[in-house]
Amino acid sequence: MESHHTVVHGPVPVLQIVGFKNSGKTTLACRLIRALSTQGIRVGSAKHDAHHFQLDDPGTDSSKHLLHGAVETVLTSSEATRIMRKSETSLEEIVQSMYGKVDLLIVEGFKSAEYPKIAMIRNVDEMITLRNRVTNICLWLSWEEDANMDSVTSPISKNSTPVLSLRDQALIDQEVLSLALSLLQSNPGIPDLEEGSSLTGGANLVDRSHISRWTKFPDEGSE
């Protein structure tokens, strides 16, 4: 397949995964993060939540700090660190905070940002809606049956952005990882991986021996 991937030059390459609720964003993000991480690539992640959420469980020491007026608190141990802040954080601020810490940032949501995107859709109406709201889509992943792919493709027939069926898992694995690798080419510090090579050493770019098949997508709860 002809490459339609966009190489972005900057301190931290970013790949966004966008779509509506239950389109499969989190499952795709987790599969991609695992495939890249097993090869020594440092992957960061960020997610925009359309709903309010608690910064910590009630009754914990950090939640008491926040309840009594702290605007930011840090919980750290010998193995992990959690930062909790009583304010919204823009994607640009997240990207800047990842500088020097990750090789690639995988982002769910933040539809208005302008980074390269994978758009996940269930039908042609969702495609039309996203096209009116989102820029820089490099790859469409559709839940439409193969027989209906013509109707899904028709709204973007004037451009060359690929539309792939999520029923074809092997092709999805190959194209999603190829897109991620094309973005990583702008970062000289990553392992020497060539586009199209196997990330896991198997016949396909994703090793199915340790990554479950997409038989069911969980309720993701937000964007």
C-alpha cells in the first residue's frame, strides 16, 4: 500500500487516536503501546476525559492535601510517581512535559489538536462529523462491513487518506505501526527500526501470542 504517513519534526512526536465513545480508541492505544514498548521504545500516553473525575480516592493522604487547599500534590515512591493538579492541562503542556522522557506520545482525544491522527469510526455519519471537526487525519479505521466500504469511502474520495476495515486485523496492525514508526523517524534517539520491519519478530508487526484479538471493545466512558 502506498504510504500516506506524515513525518512530524519536533521534540516529542505525537500520534493521536480520535473517535466517538466505544469506537475502540483505548484498545488500539494499548495494543500500540505494548508493541512499541516491548522493543525498548519509551512511550508516553495522554487521554482527554470529557467528564469530571476525582484526583484521588477519598480518605487518602493526598486527597486530604487537595481537600485542604493544595492546588498540586505529588505522590512518589521508589517505583512510581503520581502528580495531581487542580487545573486543566493543555495537550501542548503535556507534550512539553514529556520532553526527554519519551520517544513517542500516544494521545486519546484532544480532537482540536493538529497532530497526526488515526480516526476510528463505526459508520459514515461519524466520518462526516469528524471530517468537519478534525484535521490531519492520516488513517481511517472503520467498523463498517466490507460490503459497505464504498459508502464509507465516498465522503473522502477527493483525497488519498486510507480507509481500512477493522475486520482486517493484520492490515490494521501493519499500517498503525508503520504510521507510528514514520513519526519516530524524526527522533534520532530511538532504536534503529525500519518502516515495514517486524517489531516483535513474528510474521506480522504485532505478535498475536501476547496481544488479545479484538473480539470485543470495552466501554471507554469518554471521548
